[in-house]
Amino acid sequence: MSWLAKLYETYENIQKLDQLNHRNLLWPISHFVKNAHIEVVIDNDGSFLKGRTKILHGEDSPTLIPASEESAGRAGSKIAPHPLCEEIGYCSIDRPTANEKKVAAYMNQLNEWATSSWAHPKVAAILKYLEKKTLWNDLSNEIEFPLKIKKLNGSSEKKSAEKAFIRWRVEEPGKVDSSTWKDEDLIQSWIGFDFEKYSKKGFCYIEGKNIRRASNHPRFLRWPGDGAKLVSSNDHSGFTFRGRFTDTKSTINKNGVQAVNVGFEVTQKAHNALRWLLNEERCFRNGDQVYVSWAISGRKTPDPLKSSWDLFNSDLVLQEEAEPEPEHSKDHSIDLGESFARHLKNYLAGYYAELELNEQIVIMGLDSATPGRMGIIYYRELLASEFLERLESWHHQFAWPQRQTRDIPDPDGKKKFFKKTIWPVSSPSPKAIAEAAYGNVLKSNDKLKKNVIERILPCIVDGRQFPRDLMVSAIRRACNRNNCENWEWQRNLGIACALYKGFFLRHPKENERREYSMALEEGRTTREYLYGRLLAIAERIEETALRIGGEERPTTAARSMQRFADRPFSTWRNIELSLQPYMQRLQGNRAGFLENRKKELEGIYAAFLSDDFTSEKPLSGEFLLGYHCQKQIWRKQPDKTSDQ
């Protein structure tokens, strides 16, 4: 139950910050937010104010309402009214098809609150109005049923009269705010009454003392209609194992608290804290699967499931465009690894300054197998220093130039912006890795997508070895560039290179560990790396010749990439022969360019060791690194003169 204790502590810390900053981020206990459909306005004497009734749409709809433990967890046909704001089916006795049991339960509870020591003038006014039994008649004269409710996404739904949810405004002389959902006195009035009426006590395993115990635990965690619960204690039949308990069946049905007992306030605050966290930017959503990370203190933490680009893309753009390439550089490129590491350290330095190094960070993953039950699929508690170190390690080790697009102002003024493709250094996000490894298969296989995210998260947070099969799958898809759009292939290529680089930096066998530079390594003479460079040069030659001839079609190198990875020597011979007519075309008007490419080819041929060049052994993913680094050189040196 560590997660409950940590969330409870988080709620208390955030509440203190709220009080200091005069804000209300968290739901109070014994309350939750529900979408209201109708706003009814009365005066403090319980009289209906005509012409003031309002149908609520979109952002106006969410309303904080009081709730009892029983009403917050009601389902199906169970009669358990909310104490104040409710459906017309519970509030209106004068409706022709009124359910008398529902209305009686609602009115009895409202009357009990209004006549208690925790009474509030607005509650008394609402009770007085409802006792007149004119609600349905008043609403029928103001609005038409069924209601047509507009959603935030632009669609609409019809809401029957019985299910239309009402919230109240009570106008009082001298009071500016007539709402019931923002009235702090009214909120505290219900909390006090709720504690007084429902006061079954027991030993709380979190607080370690006898306090009011929880009989039902909250739901609506991931979204407003989410019925799945993390803690459930109402299963009294249909199970096969109850554990070593002394309770008989009858007493289990009566209290059912021998397995675990949690205080009401503890579970309310813990679930409210989790609900708030899951609606913040720090939450990662993958269908029903959600992950969230937070500091117990309530301070902001970096999201472990975001790419470096998403975390600090403005800095990466500066790196991309503001650091010119030095002319004396032997590798034709700046050391992107050092540059990226500097940006990463600067970004994380803000969190090192904000967070206490010994304060706790929690990473938690949730998913539901059924609509009513939710489970914790991942849970880690780390010190802030450890968490930040592991994030830095992940982003540094799996960094590689990644394809991104950026909005650039149109210099011609024809359009406001146009899309520019850039290649900033970044680690890929788990979501992008899953797409690069499995492509369109993920669209029809949610289980596979969830499984991939579950496997990658421990690599980020726990520093584990990256799964080899995911790396191999990403490399295979990057080699098969004919099965997707060009932009998608470019993205897959960058991700495959990042995974190969990171995999071997973390290889479980120390003698197998290797380090690759993100700049072109002209001194690297491994067979795979050299073959990758050859493929890039061949593609460059044919691309240039086609562009001069006004032709647009895939090059031979591009079409043969998959075969090249499997049988490099024989495929290279075919590519080399196909280049001859393009070289003849370039000889006349781009002789300088062609001569430079030939020199590069000769230098690579000479770098092969022994029989490496003639071997038909399939290439490893390293050839993609050589291929990509070679292409990055030309991206940074646009083809402006004939001798480049």
C-alpha cells in the first residue's frame, strides 16, 4: 500500500502549496466533478427564477458536487442519491413517470443535511423549493426535452429528461457568487455533515491509528466516466480464494476489512491526488494504459516518456541552427554528442536546482483488464538525484539526429508558415519506438503497443538493457524503405540508429560494448560502417543526376536497400553497374562533384580489411549508422557548387 501513502502525502503537500498560492487544484474530500446539463437558479426564499435556467455545454458543464461514499460508487439500478446536485429522476416528484423511491431517498438525505448542525442557507433554500414539487413543471416551461448537449469535440448527444443532471444557483442579497459548486462554506458544510453521519471507525493501515474507515473507494480516475477502481472490497461471491481470514461469510459481508483497512480521508485524498496527476501534462496516455511521474513535494519533474525534442525542443533548434560547422573539422561535422550533452545538462540543471536531491520521485503505471478493475502495472520510488541521473543516461545514450518538422515564417508572404524538415539530436520517445518497430500493426493491436511501452519504461527509469528484439525489428523496418512514406522512413532510420547506438552502449557483455559518434567517423573501418557509407554515396550520385535530368523516382540504392542489408557484395555490384549512365551524365556539367564522390568511393574501398568487402554475410544495424552519418554531411553542406 506504499502508493496510497505516497499519494496521500502528495495531496497534503500540494494542498499547502495551494494555500500559499491562493488556488484550488485538488478536489476536496467527499466531492467529485461531474458534468451537469442544466443550471437551475432560485432565490434564498426557495422561489424559482424564471428565464434564468441554462443548458450547459462543453467547458461550462464540469461541476464540483458533494457526494456520499455510497453515491460516488453507485452503479446500475442502485438507489444512492447525491446529496445536492442530481439527475431530474432523483429531484422531481411532479414528473409523470417519477420514481418515488429515488425521489424519497434524495429528499430524505437533503432534509437531514438541511436540519443538522451543519446546515447551510443554500441547502435550506433548495430543500424549500423542491418541497413545492414544481421542478418538472418549471423546467418544462423553460427548456425542451430531450436535451441536445454539445460536446467539446464539436459533436452532440441527446440526454433524456430522467438522466439530465442539475446543478443549483441560489441568489442571496449581498452575496456575489450564487453558485453551489464554488461556495467554500457549503463545501465544508457537507464535509462536516458527512463525517458526522458516516463515522464507522477502524484501524487505518496508512495512518496507523483508529479513524473513520472507507467502505467504498473512489473511481473516475483516468477520465470522467472511468468506472475502474484501484481498490475494491465489495466482492463477496464468485471468487475461489479468500486467504487466511477468521471471518465467516456473514461477517465478511458485514465489514470485510481483515485483508486491509484504509481510512476514508486517506483514500479520498490519495485518489484525488492521483486524479489530478493523471490530468496534468506529466501524464502519458496510451489508450487505457496511463503512466505518471511526480515528486512527493508537488514540485514539477521531467516526463520520462518524452523524447529529448519534446522536453526541450527550443534548445535543440538552437543547437541545430546556431552552431556553424567549423571549416577545419576533419570529420566535416561538429561533435554533436558533446553539443547535445551540454544542452541536456543545462536542461536538467533546472530540475537539480528545483528538487531536493533526497526527495522522492514516484513513477506509476495503470491499466485495466475489465471496465471495473484497474491494476498497477509499474511502480518505482526513486530519489530525485537517482531519477535525474537515469534520465540523463537514457537521453544521452540513445541520442541520434531525428527527423522533425518546424513551422518557419514564409519569406514570400504567400503562407503564414511552411514546414521545414530539420534533424536535431534527440532520443526517441517510447511511442515513436513502438511505431518504428511495428508500424501499421500497432493500429489494430493495442495489446502489442501497451506491451512495448511496458518493456521500454524500465530501460529509462531502471537503466536496464534495451530489448534486442525491438532494436532488430526497428532496423529491419528501416532497411525496408519501400513499405512506407518517405517521411516515415526517415523517422524510422533515425530511431533505428539511436536504438543500435544505445543498445551497444548498454550491452550486458563489457567486451561487446561500443561507442559511436553522431558525426561521420572517417577512421572507422568496420565492414558494416563502410558498406553503409558506400550505399549513401551511390544514392547521392544517382539523386543528383536525376535532379539534373528533371526526373523524380526512387534511386537504385533506395530500392535495393533491403537486399543490400542481406547480401551486400552482390547487391553492391548491381548498384555500381547501374551508376555508370548517371556518372556519364554528371561528367559533362558536374565534373567536380563527380570527382569528389569517386575519391570518397576509392577511400572507402581502400579501408576494407582483408576479405570483408567480398563477404556476403548479412550486415548488422551498424551499416545504417555509416549510411546516415554520410548523408548528414551533405545535409549540412548543401550542394551549391559543382565541386562539392
